Amino acid sequence: MGGGARMNAVIRSQAVLMSAHACRLGLSIAIAALLGRHLAPADFGFVALVSSIFMVAGELLDMGTTAVATRAIAAAPERERDTLQSLLALRRLISLAAIVVVLGLACSDYAQRDEYRVVLAITACSLPLVALNAYQLAFQLRQAYGQATLLALAAQLGFLAAAALALWLRAGGAVIALLVVAREIAQVLANRRVALRMLGPRLRASWREPGMAALLRAAWMIGAAGLCYKLAAYAGGFLVWKISAPESLASLSAAQQLFAPLAGVAWIFVTPLLAALAVALGRDPAAFRVQLEGYVTLLLALAAVIAVAAFFTAPQILRLVYGDVYASGPWSAVGALRWLALWAVFALVSPALIIGEMVRGNALALLLAAAACLAINLAANLAAIPARGAEGAAMALAASEAFMFVALLARAAGRGDLAPGAAWLAHLAPAALLAPALWALADSPAWQIAIACVWVPASLVAILRLPSQRACRASLASTSAQWPMRPAS
């Protein structure tokens, strides 16, 4: 596959995924606005709780196996079906542990209301279907994300329509949470159907697939690291619900739902790089360093300018999306949103640093860093939530993510993969220029919003024209030209 006149496969995949995620971001904000404006805070918090369960369960079931299976299939394409069957069987087995945990929550006083307990029980029973996300590996290996992304958009749009109808019929949080469960199931089943068109006959994974043990042995360390990292991201919500109040979780969720999709953008942006960076490291370590530094600095620049914009315009953003409920008063999310703006500076860059560690095979280092990140997060949450509620959880999240970022950045710089220096300052210039401008306009909220909306995309265009970014794209195109991609079916 040539990398000259036409865009290479990795960049095409990124373009498809980023375009789709931009649409999903718009839909996510529309959903957040709809639910935040029409649900009682406690119900809004419960819907966020159910969504968080699916996010954590997805990481638990993955357990690092996506990266390991990708490398295994790339090395032996003829064993793709065998590897996928082992992957499905392993995830199905792990899902049993997830069922027990969520059923335990449903049967305890954690849920607080009977209708919430019923929803949690239904959520638990649906978790084995999350194992079918293993089929997404077929899209990643072929860099063929088109139909899968369209299905994800359709699922979000369908949920938005169903939620609007349910709210019109005066449904409460339990019904909306059930719609979240239905959305997750529908998306997984649709992805499986599309993947099977690429793979051929249906995969039949037994409960005792011979490849499960080898897959788990190879993946458990990365998997445990990923689980710790995901738990650090969502532990605050689970603890706020229990320690403070469901309404406090609503405040935290009101802020998180505006930033969480951006973290998803970062992961979508770097995920197609996993195989490409592995090729670069094996054939030309200098190209690996150029590509890694290019993506780290790009994400850092974008994160910084978004964080500055969000910090200064937090009250206006919350009021535009939710009305006055979370922009002021007892359930104000302004403080939480500002702390999450700081979190975003680190969280949007960490995925690229994590991918760099994975490509180098540094699973133990990732596990230790992620475990420390989780420990810091839990300690900070337990200290801050009783006094600060949702804002305390956001503070804890920012602190733990800052640790993860600094630890991984120091490791990458120490081995020469990254060279932080004066050249990085050019990437931070747009954020540095935006901050005093928004501060000077503190008495003109409308102008703050207008300038931020123009400045952020303009900054991205300017950053992409920097020499380091051009060198990164050229290097990636060269790597892609040497990479024998599997054709999409």
C-alpha cells in the first residue's frame, strides 16, 4: 500500500474515527442537555452511574487482550479466527465476575431505591454481551471503521430519540437507565453482525478454548494496568454516590459529560497508531520517536487550549447546556468543571504516552504507574468528597491524572523517546495567548464564548502546520507504505 499521493491507511482510519466522534460528541452534549434539564438530579446521577458501570466493565473484560490479540494476528494472520474465538471465550468468562459485582450492588443498600436495584440487576445480566466487543478487533486490523462508526452514531441518535420520547411520557431515571442498557446491547450486536461479514462464518467459542490461558498470561499485566486506570477515572463517581449524595453525582456527571468524550477522542486518535508505531520501532527507532513526539505535542497543545477555554467559560458552558440547575445553586458544577479542565491537560495526552509504553512492551511499568494512580485517586477522593462533594472528586481525578502524566512523561524522556524543550513551547503558545484574553473579558461572557469558539479550531490549524507536526505525518506515511495491511472485506 503506497503512502505518497493518497492518505495512508492509519491517517484514513483516524479521519473516519475522529469525524464520527465529533458527531458523537455533539450527540452526547445534546443527550446531556436533554437529561440534565428534565431529570431530577438524583435520577441524572443514577443514569451516569449505569453508564459508568458499562465503561468499567468494558475495561475489565478487555483485560489487555485487545493489544495482545492484535499483535498475535498481525504476526500470524492465518490464525485470526482461532485468536478471536479465544478472545471471546476469555471475555465471556471474565464477565461472570462483573455480574457478581454488579448484582452485589443491586442487592445492597448502595442503590437506595427499589427501581434502581431492578435496573442494576438487569445491567448485571447484560454484561456478558459486552464480551462481544471482541469483534471490534476485525475493524482495527483492517483499518475499516466506516460501518462500525455509523452504527455507533445510529445507537446514540436512537438513544436520544428514545430518551426524548420517554421524558415526554414523564418517565424517570430508571427508565432512562434501561435505555442506556438497551443502547449498549444494540451497539454490541450490530458491531458483531458487521464484523461477521468480514470474518465469514460465525465464530463458535467454547467455554474451554485452548488459547484462553495463553492469551490471559500475555495480557493480564496490561489488562490490570488498564483496569486500574479506568477505575481511577470513575471511582470518584461511585464514591460520591455513596459518601455524599446522588445529587452530588449529578453535579460531577454534568461536568464529566462535557469532558469525557474528549478523552475518548484522544484514545480514538492514538489507537490506530498501535500497529504503526510497532512497525516503526522495529524498523526505524528514529521514526518511532518522531511519530510519538509529534502526537504527544499535538495532544498537549490541543488539551491546553481546550482547558484554558473551559476554565474561563465554565459557568456559561454549563448554563448553555443545562440551564441554571448545574450552573449555580446547591448543585453547581462550575468548580468541578474547572478542575476537570486541569484534568484534561493530562488526560488527553496520557493515551499517547501509554501507547508508547505498550509498543515498547513495558507492561510492568504501566501496571505500577496505574496502580499508584488509582491509590492516589482513592485516597484523594476519600479525603476530599466528604468536604467538597463533586468538586472534591474532580480534584482527586485531576491529581491522580497529573501523577500518571508526569510519571509516563519522565519515563519516555529518560529513555530518549521524547525530548521536552523549547520546541514544545510553540505548541503551548495558543493556550498561553488565550488565557489573558479571556481573563480580560471576565465581564463579557458572550465575548469569552465567541473568542474561545474561534480560537480553539484556529489553534489546531496553526499547530498542524508546525514543522514537527509535518515531520510526524511524513514519517507515518512512510511507515504505512512499508506496512502490509490486510484488505477490508
